[in-house]
Amino acid sequence: MNGNNSQIARQALALLGATKDITANMANLSALIYQNTADINWAGFYILKGDKLVLGPFQGKPACVEIENGKGVCGLCAKSKKTVLVPDVHKFPGHIACDAASQSEIVVPLFKADGTLYAVMDIDSPKTERFGPQERELFETLADILTRACCGFN
């Protein structure tokens, strides 16, 4: 992990230790990502409720409120239970455009200790090919930090 990514991870560890509340920690983590990651226009969470992903804490423009499991990048992440990195959202079949400025996207699944998916973390950029292996490592690390910080999730 490069220096800036290590710093963000250290900040997340310190910030998320203040409470076990998942909503508060998602809100703070989305703000931390939004303020400390260059060239992004949205950072936040969708929480799995039944067969839909429902908008959770985020930073950026207003977003889609519900996403069906399997639909769009977030829905694919929830269905596959794997990180999805999309270099160009206009080449992704079924992309859901909440912000027309978004050009690339990365979505990371979040799991409870028993392996059950409970949410996805979504980060968008107004630049194509914004996200690569370093960002994937960072955001997967941040997802793990969030999960470990919250009571009942790990």
C-alpha cells in the first residue's frame, strides 16, 4: 500500500474506533474517503435489505435510493460477492447512472463475520480508468476496517 493509502487506512482505524454504530462509522468513512481521495465524485454505501440495496451514508450528489440485487455495478457486486472495478461505466451493460459525471467505478462487498453480505461500498470518479490495484487494495482494506470496528459485524 502506498504512503497516502497507508495514511488513509491509519486515519480510518483511529476514526472508526470511536463508536460501534455502523451508520455513524459508514458516514465517517464515506467522508474520509471523499475528502482524501483524488478525482472522485461519490463515496458511500448501499445496505442490503431483503433483495435490494438501499442507500446508506454517502458523500456526493444525491443518489439512487434502491438498487435491485444483480442490477448495475453495485448489484453485480452484491450478487457476485466480489469487488467490481469498472474502468469505463459507459461500457458496462446495465450501468445505473445516478450522476452523469461518473465515468469509472469501484464497488467493494462488506461481509459479517459469518460471511453474510450486509452492504457494498461504492466509489465513483469523473475520470475513466481512475481505479486500479492500489485503489482496490485500499478500499478492500477500508471495508475490512469498517467491518471489524462495528459490534456484531465481526
